[in-house]
Amino acid sequence: MKKLSDGSRYPSRVKVADFDDVSKDILVTAISLFRCLIVTKAPFPDSIADETMLGKDAWREACQLKGINIKLTPLAIKMLLKRTSHVRGELKTKMRSLTRTFFGFWSSESRDVIRQNRDLAEALKDAKTGIYKTELLQDGINVMWFANQSDEGIVYNQFFNPMPIKLIALMLTTIECCIDEWMQGVKEDIRFTAIAYGSVYNNHLNSLQRFDKRTAPYKLFERICDNLHDVAR
């Protein structure tokens, strides 16, 4: 790890550049792995301990991939855990325009358009099934994880084949947040935080699990997960 020449402590805002070349190489790989683990295992971790465990798993796998064993430091784990909110925020940003276009929300000062936006948002929220659109899920998955050959869905395909139920629940939660931004008829920014949307995520996860159980004899949900991956790939 790099040391400051004057012997002072590391800055509170840690950056990848603060690490030496070997540690930096491990860290960059571990960050990608951690992002995959978060979205597929615990999009809204129940505790810091659970989140830290995923960070340790990512670091361990990164060391194995690079064929070198580097000790995981507090600075490195801090860098990894910052990615939890980052990856959710990145997904929200990418889903915002996709959701607006897919459902037909319009930015306008017209009272009629504002009312139409509000009515549409309310209808989608009330029906709930309105956000369970495979096409929109597929578009989001493609853009977020499979846009090019260097994306995480391609490089670390083992996390996404088949598409995990927790990732699908995260996608649905993100779409709901994007719809919430139109509830007043004009788009407003709503933060995609664990406090605001952790319970929403759990509701979607429970709904998907019930659907999977009810349709188990037909393996319907299993086929949906396989198809979401195969089309993306």
C-alpha cells in the first residue's frame, strides 16, 4: 500500500490510486466481483456483517484469479463496501430512461400531460403487475450487465446464469422507484436507498418466490430466469 511521504494518515476519501500496483490489480478485480455478488446475493444487505462477508468473498476470489494472496486491509474493504450503493445507483440511472420510454411518461408543463403521467404512475403502482414486464427487465439487464464483451455479465457469467431471483427482485424494485419519480405528474429525483426501498425489494422477492413455488411443477420461473440470461448473452 502506498504511504504518504510526510507520514500522515491516508485521506478519508480512499481511491483506487491510493494502492500499490499489485494491490490495485487485485482491488479492481475484487470490485467487479463484489458488484456481481451484491446484485445477485444481497442487493440490500441485512447488516454490515453480511456486506463485509461478501467483500471478503470477492477479495478471496480476486486473489485466486490473479494467483497471488494479498491481505485484505480495512482500506480495501472500505473501497469495496462503497460499491453497494454505487451499483444500485448506476442501475437506477440506467433504468430511469428505459422505464420512462417503455411506459410512456412525458416531460411537459401541460396540465393534461401532467395528469396523464400521474394517472399512469398510479395505475402501474395499483396494478403491481404492470411492472412485471419481461421486455423491460430484459432491456435493463442487457444495458446494465451485457452491453459489451467487457461487461460483468459476460466476464463473470457464472453469477448470471441462470438469472438469479434476487437480481430480478432488484430490477423490479428499481423500476418501481423510477415510476415513483412520476407520481406527481412531473419527474422528480427520488433516492434509491435501502431505507426507502429495502422493504419494497423484500416484497418483490417474496412475490417472486411465491410465484416460483406455485408454478414449480411447470418450471415456469426457471424458464424465465434461463431466458433472461440466454437472450442477454
